[in-house]
Amino acid sequence: MSVGVRVAVVGASGVVGRMMVRILEERHFPVADLKLYATARSAGTAIPFKDAQVIVEETGEAVFDADLVLFAGGDDASRRLAWGAAERGGVAIDNSSTWRLDPRVPLVVPEVNGAALQRHQGVIANPNCCAVALVMALKPLHDAVGIRRCHVATYQSVSGGGLDNMRALLAQSRSLLEVPDALEGGDLQRIAGAAGAEVPVAFNVRPQWRWEANGDTEEEAKIEAETRKMLDADVRVTVTTMRVPVLVGHTLALHLELERPLDPPAARSVLGAAPGVEVVDDPAGGRFPTPLLAAGRDPVYVGLIRPDRAEAHGLRLVVCSDNLRKGAALNAVQIAEHLLAAGRLSARTRAAMP
């Protein structure tokens, strides 16, 4: 018998859900019992955990039996079940956008605003994947010299849209490569579109989110609002989001207007001391942040730190992170680890899984 936590993962068959299961194992989270849930279509799927194969069940009120429920799926499951889990004494950590801006719900990146976990009422929101990387870079700089304004352009991988988006990129790429003439100026959009996309992402850069009435995408609105909530500061944030033909790893280009001057060497020092941040900034030596560098790794990589000469106290930098790990699954598990360490997540004595 061992002390551990009864854990449920909802949306376990998707890319984020599978990553949550993997990270629970990698970080030796004290799981006494693991239950995996997804839609009826995915029920019966087997997902490895340690030396066992855990069978996915259809999502329902059985999640209320868990001490910790990690929601990795869409908004619907957490909207129906998150508060029910909380009311029965569990903790729900939700990766969807459902509760992020709810005043009752802390929106948390542990390295940035972990203290907000002290006021949780049973439901905690995991931020947007780009907002996570953004605040990891902004918080240490804001603490050091203050930030007045932040212009962000994101270059987001297709895995942010789920497994179907990853498959679509691969299918579109194969379609183009099978027609050599297309690569010599042929109808790229028509050929890639034959693989199932009106505006293909293969060999392309495009927005891929719902448009709002004010002309912004839903993604841009999320990043701006969530960043303000987590920083809890009067920083003006403007965001442009684009989808790029990369499988895993998001890239952000930041232009900052600072309250006080901070030269690049000092900025590197500040960022290098921040937990969870790794400075990779030697362009002449071929070292700078890329999504390929970030993929499969936990740090938020920061580099190409240079003055922005259009501002009196301006700074430019590039940020990359694995959107499935720190941008989603890893951050959720880190939240759970913080709760457990603070005694705000129950651990039961149960037979541990093999």
C-alpha cells in the first residue's frame, strides 16, 4: 500500500491528454489510481502508463470519484463536470478556455503566479498555450524594470489545433510533394486543398481561429485577456496570431516598451535567473530559440534579445516552447504538484498501480 492521489484524465485520447498521462509518469507524480476518459468514440482505447495499459472509458460522472481531475478535452466536458468534481471534494485543473476568465477561478502558471492557488475553490484554469510562454518571459522583465506595452506576433504549430490538424498538415505536405510541378510555381493551394483544406496550412502561414466581431481572432482575445489576468498589472498587450506548418512548438516574437532601460546583457541575466526559462542567445554561433529546439522539452526558450530602437526603452526577443508540454500538460501537472506540496490536494492510502 502507498500514499497516492486518485487521478482522472478527461480527454485522454487526444494529444494533450496523452501528454498528461506521459508527464504524470515522467515526473513520478504519486498516482494511486489512474482513470482515463474520453468520448464514446474513443472508449476502449488503451493508453500506456508505467507498466500497465489503461483502458479509456466514456466520460461521465465517474470522474467525481477522483481526487484530481485533469481536463484535457474541449470546453463541453469541463463545463458539465468541473464544478461537480470540486463540490465532491476533488480538484479540477482545466485546460480548456471555459473557466480562465471566471473571477472565481485562478488562472495559473506556477513560476509566475503560483500564489494564486491559495484561493482556489476546487477549479483551476490552465492558460492558453501561448499565454503560458508569454508570461514566463514577461514576468521577470516586468518585475525588474516594468513593461508598459507588449506587441506579440505568434507563429503557432498545428498541434495546438489537435491531432486532426497534425494529420492534415502531413496529408497536405504529401499531396504537394507527389506533384513536383506544384513546387515549381503550380497551383499549391488547389493541390494542398485536395487533401481536405480550403486554405491549407502546408507551406503556408495563416490565421486558423474564429473571427470575432471586432476583427480579432478568438485566440488573440484569449492571449491578451489571460496575460493581463496572470500578470495582474497595467501592461498593454497587442497580439497577432498565425498558424505555421510546424508540428509541435509555438514561437512568439515580442516587442516591448519598458518603463526603465534594460540593455540586452542585463535582460539575459534577468531571464536566465527565472525558473523554467532557458536563455539561448548566440545567433552568430547558430544558437537561438526554435520550435524544433523546444519540441519534447520543458523549458521556455528565450533569445534573439536585442534593442527595439523604435522605442526609448525598447527590447525585442523571441520565445519558443513546446505547446503540448509547458503550454498545456506539463503546466497542469505542475499545478497539481504545487497543490500537493501545499497540502491543498488530498492524497489517499491506496494500492499503487504497477
